[in-house]
Amino acid sequence: MQNSIPSNIPREEQEKFANHLYRYQYDSVIIQEGQDDHAVYLLREGTLAIEKLIGNKPTRISTMEAVNFFGEMALITRAKRTATVKVI
């Protein structure tokens, strides 16, 4: 994870959310399946892979493009993460 702010975010948004903006490198894991974490994320640019362990093998079940929120179910249900989300 790198704490540089993506260049396509408007200045007023950068200033308001500066402490919460991150740029993740390729193949970085943002959420890990089974993790006890309740943060919600906003994908502002880029593409993410959503993976689940199927037969002990990471299997891509979906992808997500910007602009989207993710991770909200763990916040709502207070359950552990049900999938791994990483940068592609």
C-alpha cells in the first residue's frame, strides 16, 4: 500500500479525505477472506479481483471496476470477510 493520492480525484475531495486515500500496488490484498475487519472501501480508480478459497485454491469469482463501494457486508453483518479482494 502506498499513501499517495490518485491524481484524478478532485482537489476538494483530496483535502477532505486525505487521511483515508490510498493507492495500492498490483496484486496487493485489500481484504482477506476470513479476516475480522469491518471497514468499507470506495474503489475510486482501477480494477479489483474478488476471490474465494474453493478446495483450498484461490478462485476468482468476480471483478470490480471503479467507481464502487465494497466491504460493506462485514460492516452490516459484523461477520468475518467472505472473500479476498486484491488489485489487478
